[in-house]
Amino acid sequence: MARRPNLILFASAAVALVGTACQLPPFLPEFQISTSDPGYNSAEDVAMSDQGDFVVTWGEFNLDSEVFGRRFAASTSPFGGPFPVNANTTPSRETPSIARDAEGRFVIVWSEDDTGIWGQRFASDGTPLGDNFQISLSTTGSVAKPHVASDPSGNFVVTWTSYPPGIGSSEAVARRYDSHGAPFADEFPVSVYTTGFQSPRAHTRCENAAVGARTSTSYLWPASSVKDTAA
């Protein structure tokens, strides 16, 4: 994973005004998100509501690797300081991804020592909902690069790259959860291909289906059929 020496994480925010389709939105000044220094910040992700308030998550590399989040109003004023997704400082956590639902609840997922994909759900005010939970089930090989997407009701799907031991290839894997954080079934392969390198690049979901893309290929599955066939 490429790590860039970014001592403090900054962002630029845009607030769209009501106007014509050709009107460009004004950009607010750059503002600081992380508060730690020194260190390395990277792999940031952001989720925004229709009202413009948003949550940012990022990986922070100091003596250890940790994942943080921070909530902001649409004006870029912070709702408190950064918070860790887990109070435990070991093992190493990195490459987070975030998604939120229509009620403002959000879920952050991350890779843990390249051996597991984990997640944490939060209420709209940043209060943790339950404990960290393990998403990936495989105990062999390694896993990395998780992505998460949520529908408006809070049901979410997580994809990641799995590297089976000793075969020199990778596989795109996914797992679905309901709005309470309960899995519908075990993890399942996204692609029918079992050779070469498969890696999810992006995905999104709505109430009835989820769609994603991996290298040069797209896939679409109805939510109900995934629940049935993955069991």
C-alpha cells in the first residue's frame, strides 16, 4: 500500500447553491480534519448526507496504524474531535471505507493486519452501535482493500480482495448485512472466475439491488437473490 507523507489531513469542501445547471458551486476554504502531528495520514474516505453534513475516515500511521473518523456540519464546522473506530491500539488497522444511511447512521470498515476485514456501526451522533465485528471469515491467506455501501434503510454490503495462499491470484469477495448489523449469510465470491486477479474497485446499492465494478468488468445482483443463493 502506498503511504504518502501527509503530516496533517486537509480537505476542501463544496456547498452547492440553488441555481442554474451551469452555476458552479462555491468552494469553502481548505480546513483541517486530523489533529495529530507528526505522522502519516492516508486512505481517507467520506460519506455525506443530502443536507451536506459529512463524516470523514482515514488511516493514521504513527507508532502503530489506526483508523479514525470525524463528523462535520455542512459549513465544515466539526462536531467534536477525531475518534478512533476502536479503543484498542493493536493490531494494525488501515484502508478504511465508510457509508451512511438516510437517518445519518454510518458504518466504517477496515483491513486489520491483512488477515481480517472488520467493521463498526455508529449512530448519527457518532455513538458506537455495538462492538467491532469481523466481516471476513477465511482464516488462510490475506485480505485487503475493503469497500462498503449502504442503502437508505441502513442495509449494507462490504466487498474486499482476498488472496488465497500459494496460488498467486486474488478474488473479489462480498458479504451483506441488514440495518442492525446482522449478516444475511456468509461471504461469497463476486466473480465466477477462479484464476487471475480479481479485485473490487467500487460498488453501490439501493433498496433492491447492489452493483459494483472490478477490473474491466461490472456485476449486478438483486438483493433478494444474493440473500438466497449465498446461504
